[in-house]
Amino acid sequence: MYPLLQLAVIAAPVVMGYMQENKMNTAASNLEGDLTTARNNVNDLKLARQDILNQAEDIRNLKNELYNPYENIGIATKAAELQVAETDKALANTLDAMMATGRGAGGATALAQMASASKQNVSASIEKQEIDNAKLKASGEAKLAQQRIGLEQSALAAEQAAWGLQEQRDRDDLDRAYSDMDFLRNQQQAYLDAGAAAVSAGWQQGATTGAALWGSAGENPFSGWGDINS
């Protein structure tokens, strides 16, 4: 076989290897734009993530809703005072009438005792009603405060649940973005590895072919280069 033809046969797989490497390098280079987009997508998702949820201050503020509704309950005296005044006035009028009719001091004393007892009973009844009403009002305020706290706690729980759902969505989106970026990066590296492997295989095949041709010719296939050049 002619030396030039032998050289062509030996060089062919090497050339094909370099051509394949160039093809793979081009494919890898073409992925660079997609890879940049994937990196930017990851960065954008990171920047868009919601702030860490910290409800500690809101929970602490709930203590402002707590109070003792019975702390400042007073003694109801105004109604009793009015009732006493009315009774005193009625007693005075009765005494005037008795004195005018000449019934005497004994009747006045008995009347005064009855009036005093009546005033005490009326006063006690009114004060009890006032205190009972104040307790009912305080109890209602306590229940209202508990309802407000319950609503605030429900709102905090709902906010936390919504934050958790959004956080999971953000993580899922970020995981997918990382997966896309890793896929492109791995694909790019696979192209580069395939190109390098093609060159290595071309050289190996060329060496194998050269050894085979050399052995079959029984001499150095390039020994005639000097004659050809001359």
C-alpha cells in the first residue's frame, strides 16, 4: 500500500475523532445560554422567597387583651342613697301628719323603726342588683376578651398555615429549577466527555490500524516518503 494511502487510512479515525469532538463542543457551547437562563431562574426564585415568618411579637401582644374584669367592681351606693332619701322624706311627712292628729311619740317611734328596716331592705336589694349587674357585665367582657384572643390565635394559625403552603411551593419551584440547571450542566459535561472520548478512540483506532498496516507490509509504511519527496 502506498504510504500516502496508508497515512490516510491511519489518520481517518483520528480526524473523525476530532470532528466528533468539535461537534460535541459545539453542542455543549449551545447549551450555555440555556444554562445561564437556568442559573438566573434559580437566583430569581431565591430572591423572591418570602421572609421568615416570626409571629412572636404578635403572640406577645395578645397579653394586652387579658385583664381581670372583676378587679374594679365597686359597691353600688347611689341607688341606695336615693332610696333612703325618698324614705326619709316619706317618714317626715308621716310624722308631721301624726303630730297634727295627736297620735303621740309612741306611734312615731314604731313608724321610725319600720321605716328604718324598710330602708335597709330596699338598700340591700338595690345594691345586690347593681353588683350582680356589674358581675354580669364583667363576665361578658371576659368572654368577649377570650373570643378576641381566640380570633387572634385563629388568624395567627391561618397565617402560619398559609406561610407554610407558600414555603413548600417555593421549595418545590426551587428544586425544579435546580434540577433543570443540573440536567443542563450534566448534559453539557456529557457532550464534552463524549468529544474527548471520540478523540481518544480515534487515536487508538489509528494506532491499531497503523500497527496492522505496518505488520502486513513487513516494513515501515513511511519508509518511502523520501523517495516520494525526491
